[in-house]
Amino acid sequence: MPLVFLSTLSCLHSHTHSQTTQNTHLKMSSLRLRLCLFLLLPIAISTTVTDLPAFREAPAFRNGRECIKTVWSPENRTHNPSIIHIAMTLDAIYLRGSVAGVFSVLQHASCPENVVFHFIATHRRSADLRRIISSIFPYLTFQIYHFDPNLVRSKISSSIRRALDQPLNYARIYLADLLPTAVRRVIYFDSDLVVVDDVAKLWGIDLGRHVVGAPEYCHANFTNYFTARFWSSSQGYKSALRGRKACYFNTGVMVIDLGRWREGRFTVKLETWMRIQKRHRIYELGSLPPFLLVFAGDVEPVEHRWNQHGLGGDNLEGLCRNLHPGPVSLLHWSGKGKPWLRLDSRRPCPLDSLWAPYDLFRYSPLISDS
């Protein structure tokens, strides 16, 4: 129990006892009661601030000698190819995962001081989140951008898992609008992954004429991603996939050419499918199907090592899974099961031990020595 709370209980107990004493103590008792109420006030206020988890400070990571010394600021008007831009969302529920993801990127980067993080958060907690990120990573270059949930709230329809319906899950659609125009390329990472390789290798892929690069899996069965209404509708929705490869890709790891995205107005194209979904229920799985409808078969293939996804199991049970065959550069706990929750419950999956070294969460001792 917090020390202030113990002191307050003691104070209140003392006040109650004093009521049974002589009348000469009434003034002292009244003063003590006022002091007790004063002590209770910050407790009520602090619950709204301290409900975010606490973290240890990460070590400082410095550039190697081969790195080009560079500085980025949001006022920069020109593209700097030496800087790696990474976008992630920040919220209270997934904050622990986001922090682990950032830590993993910095630990394995050859030029960590050249990595800039662009965090997307709702306005309600952005000040608290900025304070926490600054305290964990004092040397990190980052920006926090306000995402208005009302942009998508009216376009979201319920899916098979509640977490997929949260407005921030759709923030990746608006990166081209949120980030400065001088940021012409960005890597988008989900908040439930860790990178175990130099992120510069992913950053350096050639997108060619494509807008998005990602590990893709062709010969996918798209009937699993869309409803019967999509395939049978007289509106001809299925014609959107005609003549294109049935290639699935996970949107939790993407390299995006923001310049081409802006020129092609891809945010509008994705929003169009979201509005159709709201009216006619053509899919079940959150923000993924619109990306498949717009980009499937037109994605620059990235090595599968850069998204060993599905480690969180499926969207219903979140059962343990094994790694896919082949080398690994990124581990992704997509699905219902999250490693920090399974570790805390003492029912981890074997692969959750690979996430644990990047966890900076500060556990509170059961008994305080203060």
C-alpha cells in the first residue's frame, strides 16, 4: 500500500479516536481532519496519471564510426537518405510492446542515432506518453503526432476481435497525412514485435515502382478474408481482385513510399472500401482487408525473415505457435496472445522468451523498504 495512503489511514483513525476524548481536543481534531482530506486529494488525482506502466531507462546507443553524422528536425524541408524513419502507434494498452519494439530496433541498429521514430497517439494521453518515452530513451529523436479517432470512428465496423476495432489500428492509413512531407519513406511497425537485425537492411530495399514493400505470401485463399456478400454482390466488388495475384501480406510490417502514396491518393482509396464495408459487411478482419483490396498483388516482395508473424496465435484463442522455417530478422506476435500478458500470467509460450530481453517494464516490489 502506498506510504501516503497508509499515513492518511492513520490520520483518519487518529481523528476518530480523538472524537471520544475531551472537548478540549476538538480544534486539534478538526485541523487533523482537514489535513487528512488534503492528503487524499492528490491520491484521487494521481490515479489518472499513474495508470500507465513504469519502465527502466534504456542504455544509450551510439553510432558506429561508419555512420554519417546527421540531425533531423520536423522543420527539415529536404529528404535526408541517411535517416531511417519508423512509425508506430502509442497507447496505454500496447505501450509495453511499443517500448520493447523501440529498444530492439536501437540495440541492433548499426547507426541508432540516425533512427527517427514517429509515434501516433490520440490527444488524450499524448503528453503523458511523451514524458514516458523521453524518460526511457533520453537520447531518442522522436515526434508524437495527434491522431483524431473521429477520422475513422464512423467508418469502423465490428470485427472478430475487439482490439482490431480500435481507431489507432487504422492510423497506418493516415501516415502520409500525419508525417511531414519531407519524410518521403517510412517503415511502419506494429507494437507487438521485436527486431533482431539491423533495421537499415529493411530500410534499404528497392521499392521499384511500388508504393508498399512487405513480406507477402502468394497463392493465399482470399475466401477466408471476405464474406459471401463480397463474392456474390451484384455491385461487383470481387472485380477489384480480378487479374491480380492472390498475395496476402501482413500490414504490421511495411516499407511505404509516402511520396507515391500521396500522389496516388491511397488514403482515399482505403477509406472508400471502409465505407463500403460499413454499409454491406464485405469482410470481418479489421484494417487488413482494405489493404488487400488496394495493394494485393502489387507489393514489392520483402524477405520473409522480416516478418515472422502469427506468434500470438489466431484471433480467437491465441495459442502457441512455432517459427516459420528460415532465418529470422523480426519476430511478430500478431494474433490474440501477447508476450507480456502471457509472461505476467506465468503461462508463456516458448517463443515469448525471445521477447523478454527487450522488456523494460519496471516491476513493483511486493514489499517496499521505504
